[in-house]
Amino acid sequence: MHGFKIPSFFSVPMSSGRDSGKLGVILVLIMAIVISIVIFNGFIPDHRGIDQDVYIPDYPAGEFIEYVSDGDTFKTVEGDTIRMLGINTEETGMPHASAAKHRLEELLNSGEIRLVRDVEDEDMYGRLLRYVWAGDVFVNLEMVREGYAHVYVIEPNVKYWEDLKAAEREAIDGKKELWQPSSFNVIITELEPVQGSGADGLSRELVTFRNNGTATIDMSDWTVKDEGTHIYHFGTLSLAPGQSVTLASGTGTDTVTRVFWQSDSSIWNNDGDVCFLRDENGLLVDGWRYDPVDGQYVWIKY
């Protein structure tokens, strides 16, 4: 039989009769003290027997989620708001937002919930940053693989970067959800993120679109979106064949060739970002990612 080994400094001489009874009491008290010290100092593993970065709620899967806010955020019955790491879905009111929220609700009911953290515990809004498993389903990755979310990895939380990118490529190749292509032939010809801030910098931070088709295109209600949550909605605008329109990040008066985001802060990140152009139905017209490599930007088309 294996158990705790009492150190030699706890040894006492053996005797018989009443002394033996006293000895038994003493040994029980010593064992209780040792066990208490061990537990108090945290040497006994967590009762779940798992890594401290993994949390399994003491609730059935369907009872742990209080409500789902959108395709990448939900609130638990314990009062925590969970922002799922590595992904981003469309904001409420956009064409794919409702479908993403509904799919997340389904996936979260796939089985026992596990929440796994990366380097950072929470974001600036106090939301817990987590990878989520429901049973055997890696929910973050599945949302990307099915096309409801695109990859949105922010250092230092890069634990599943490669897996998420592979899942995104599968969704792109399959033209799933966010990656359904539009029939309009408008392309991004220039995107210029600018170092610095202020009105001058924002006026030079821009993205340009050109109509490569043979017919005039009505771009009213089209959207431009970055990797995060910045969204621009075109107003009434028609683009003739071969004509271009430039979207500047700062403030100004719109014309037929230049429109303004009317932002007082930078839109495009200098350390890499994504530009999505979508038509009024949310279909992808054009999309590019850029990343800095050796002092220059490398562009990848979606």
C-alpha cells in the first residue's frame, strides 16, 4: 500500500497499552496537519485534473451560456463575457451577422464546454479572451472553417495561428459564407496606411477602388471593412467603367472621385491589416491582406 511517508523527525518510540492509544491519536493528528499544509499550499492538483489554463464549468453545456451576443462573443451564467480568440465575425446588422450568431449558438451546445486562455487573460473591455471547445468541437476554428468568421490573430495570442489560417483557406477555397464572391468587377488598386496621426496623416491614409467592368456600377450601400471593427458604408455613388474612387480615412466633403471615412483616428494598421470590399448583399467583391516584411508590404489576395 502506498501513502504519505512520515518524515523521521516525527518518529516516536513504540510502547503498548494506553501509550499505544495515545500514539495512534498523535499519528492521526500529525497526518491531518501534513495533509492540511499540502492542501493549503496548493500541492494537491485541481479536482478537474487539468492544466490551469483550461477551465471546465460545473454546468451542463446548455446551462453555462446565458446568451450569445454575436458570432464571436457570449456571456456565461457566471457573469463573464467571453471574446473568442483568433477570429472576428461581422457586426450586428451586417449581412452575415445573424447567421454567424445562430451557428455559434448551435456549436456551443455540442457538448461539455472548455475555455482555454492564451498569453493575455482579457481585453481592454474586461472580456475574457478564450479558445472554446464544446465536446470535441474547437468552436473558434469551426467558425472559421465554415466561413462565418475570418482569422483575427493579435500578438501575443498566437497559439493556434497556423490551424486557424488553414481553416480559413479551406473556407475561402470552398467559397463559404463570408467568402461567397460577388459578380461585380471592382478591384482594390491602392491601400496606403500612414505612419502618424492628425488631419494631415488621415488625409493621406487611403484605399482606392476601380471599376474594371464594362458597365456603370451602383456602389450605394457597399461596405469597406478592416480586420477589426472599422466599417465604412458608401452613400449614393455610381462608378463608370474604368473610373476610380478613393476612400480617405479622415474628414472632408465627398465628391464623385473621393469620399471620406470621417474618422478622427487611423483605420489601417501599419503592422498589417485586411481590406474587404463587399456589395450591398455582403458578397465579397475584393479583399487583400498586407503584412510588413523587411520594410516593405507583402500583399495577399483573398
